[in-house]
Amino acid sequence: MMQLAITGATSGIGAETAKALAPKCSQIFLLVRNVEKARELVQRLDPLGTQKKFTIVPCDLTDLHSVARAANTLTEATDTLDLLINNAGGIFPKKKLTGDGHERTFSANHLGHFLLTVLLLPLLTHGTGGQVINVSSEAHKGAGIDPDDLELTQTYSSFKAYANAKLYNILFTKSLAEKYADQHLEAYAVHPGVVNTGFGSESKGIFKILLSLFKPLMIGPAKGAETSVFLATTAKVPGKNGAYFKKSKTASVSSKARSKKLRDRLWEYSMEQVHAYLPAHSSSS
């Protein structure tokens, strides 16, 4: 029985992932922005309230203070984490800065998860090691990166910001495998498919039109959760540590996603942004 932490589990793919993995877990930490919706999920998954395996942890990925508090809550609750699923994400129609001064898409999809994962590394590398699953997207192939402006502070477009963030999910995954494999950490990125959820509900213009056109072709959230569930429950994953998966198989990524230079730049930049939230002894290697 494993110990799982998952972000964005109150609806859609995240809720289906938590539901599928619940029977295999002794403890599930639901890291959520909406505590009431998390309570509703727990009520659905455990209507009698007998399992005592669910812990709701407030966590707003666009607020680095909130992320650090959530990580601290987990660190106080357990010394081992078998699996962290960084599932939450979103696309936003307008540029907006978080309270920390970061572009919202960058923070919600990448930087919040980056800080959470780095703070939880002592739990994930404890004993026999753990696994990190980052939910990315085929949208990463539409990314356009300026290494000197990773947050698109100069020229914002909602889809480009999202595509870039999904590329960052893959680059981050590869960095984790590269840096922590010797501590028995496995990291994988997944494309869940084009899933019919509330994703993009705030979108306007051409992206909203495209979403409505593709809706009949979209898969359900349970189908979208399948690759994450497969990776979480497969004893020997069929691919290299750091790989990208689609339909439970390794899949190709863009040339940018294979760039070590870009991956190192992202790691360095992200570390600089979260430095104030890291323990004094933390390594930024």
C-alpha cells in the first residue's frame, strides 16, 4: 500500500486518478485550492468515512507561501512518500501576475509544482525511493521559448504560455531523473489525451472556438487518468527514467524538450525564484 500526494484532484482527471488509486493507497494527501470540493470528493470515495486515508491539504500553486505550507504539512505527517502526481494546471485568457510576481500560467503549471516537488524530495528519496508523475501535454510541441524570458513577460499569449508551461513539465521531469535517479527517484511526464473537463472554461476567442469544435472528439476524465494510473501501478515502467508517456507507452517529444541547455536553464531559473522557500542547507544542484 502506497502513500500518495496529488494536486488538482477535486475534479476531472485528478479526481479520476485519485479514485483509481485509492484502493492501492494507505494514505492519500489531496493538495487542493478548493477545500470544500475536496471534501465532496472524499465523501464520494469514502461515503461512510471509515477509511481514514484521505488528508486534505490546502495548496494554491499560484501562491508559493501556500505551496511551502502544504509541503511542510506533508513533512510533518509522514517521512515517506511513494508517489507525487503533479496533476493540476490550467490555461488563462489574460496575463495576470501572482502575489509573488510570477505570470499565473507559469506558476500554476510549473513553478508551484517545482517548489512542491523540491521540498518533498526528502520524502520521495527516503528508503526505496519514490515516483513523480508530471501531467504535461502534446501542446508542448507548440512552445516558443525565449531563454531570457521564460515567463513571457514581454509578449503574452494564453496558448503560448500554456504550451511553454507544458514543455517545462517535460524539462523538469528529465532534470529530476537526471539529478535524483541515484537516490531511487523515478520521474515521468504524461500526456493524458484531449479530455472533456472544465479545462479552458475561461478561454475566449479562437481557443474557445477550437475547444467547442473538438469537444465531441474528446475522451472522458477516467480515460485521461489511465496513463498516470498505469505508471503509478506498474512494477517496472517500460521506458527510461525521465520519459514522456502517451496512452501508457513512451512517446516522442519536441526537440526543445530534449534540450539539455534549456532544461538546465529552466532548473537554474526556477531555483532562483523559489530560493527563499528552501531550507538553508538545500542544494541547488
